[in-house]
Amino acid sequence: MGSGQERNSSKKKKNKGKPLGPKTTNLKPKNNINNNKQPQSDDQLEDQTHIETGNLQSKLSLFLDKFQSANRLQLSSLELDSLTDKCIVDFPGSTDQDVENLGKQVKAAFGPSWKDELCDKRLLEGKVGPGSPAVLIISTSALRSIELLRGFRSLTKECHAAKLFSKHMKVEEQVSLLKDRVNIASGTPNRIKKLIDTEALGLSRLSVIVLDVHPDVKGYSLLTLPQVRDEFWDLYKTYFHQRLQGSLRLSLYGPLVSDNEFKGKKKRPNE
């Protein structure tokens, strides 16, 4: 019996640290983006910008459903056919609120031209006019707008980002700032629309709109918070929807939730 126990002990030592069951070394994960939790290089982010077509199409369909429901309208089949998954630019890990990677992801979306589009501070006659950003970030509050800009610090050293919200900032002050070149702007729907209405904020270069749909501590987001939601859809319907059939792309930064999920009182964040 002693020799049998020694043999069993020897086997256990040989197997220590080895996985039980069949070998799985040849199995590949279905989605490397979701399974990779390590920091990613710029090249990896650029390669992963092109997400599965089905995923992009489902995001676009859900967004358009929300648009139609909020505005009580029905898009024609012809209009729906013109809105393809190419309208959506997806970012790996966008459901995580790690804004440090946001700048890298936007840079990847622009490809080789990212430096000219996002970092250059010169006005170029006939090509780059004043107050016309290439990237516009829309969120629910001033604090969230500033937080998201943290992800763009490496891109805004030479050409500062424009902060387009009402808290502690007057319209006249922002109009003055928009007389220079702007590559990246971040703000709230109401103030953004007001600046477009007055032609201080231009849309001629606008290529990517980042919609921050991450829920806040109370569970509300840009598409669910009363009043802010209405202001966003008014802005989108007036200035962005038709452009979506051209070169403009949307990034839905965060998880989309049902409009009926939250039924709280009408509250508005301190912009």
C-alpha cells in the first residue's frame, strides 16, 4: 500500500500546474477585442476600429428606432436604405468608461490623416475655416464634457479643444474662441445648437460625432435624460441627420438602453 501511495503522489506532482480536461491551445477566441483586457497599442486600436458588420448594423438600427420614436416620425424605406452601417464608427471597449483610450480610438478612426485633422493648429483658406471641428463630442453635462476631453490631451496640446457648455462660460466668450481653428469640441446639446444657430460653430469639417450614452449615477444618459434628451434630438434632427447620409459618422460611446427603462422626475444636470 505504501508503494501505491508513493506512485499516486508522484503522479499528482507531475500533473501539478497542468490544466485538467482536453487541450485547448488551438482554440481561438471568437472576439479578440472583448477578450483582450491589456492596454492596446495605436496599431491595434486602428486594426480593431472595423468591428463586425452585424454589430454596427444593430447599433444603427437601435439608434434610428430611438430617433423615430422620440420624434414621432417614420423614415421612408428609401431613407433607411441610404443609412448603412458605414454611418457608425465603433470603438473597442466603448462600454467601459476609460476615457484615456478615447483619443487613441478617435485617432484610429481618422487613419493616416489623423495628425493633419486633429493636431494641426493652422487655418487653411478654402479647406479649414475657423470654428469648424473635425470631432464633436456631445454629453449631458459640463462635468462629463470636461471628463471626456481628458482622453484627447495628447491631441490638443497645440490646438486646444473647444468647451461648448453654459456652466461658467458665456456665449460671447465661446464665439470668440471659435474664431480660431478648432479640431475637437465637446459640449451639451443646447449650447452646441445655439452656437450653430449663430454660425459661430461650423460643420464643414465635421467627420465624427461622439455621442456619450454612458448612464450617470442615477442611470440617465444623453438619450434618456428628460429635457437634455429632447434638446439632443432637436439638434440631431436639425443639423446632423441629413449629413449622416454623406460622410458624417456617429460613435455611440457606451451602452444603449431602452427609453422606457427610466421614469424618474424631470431633472436637468447643472450645465
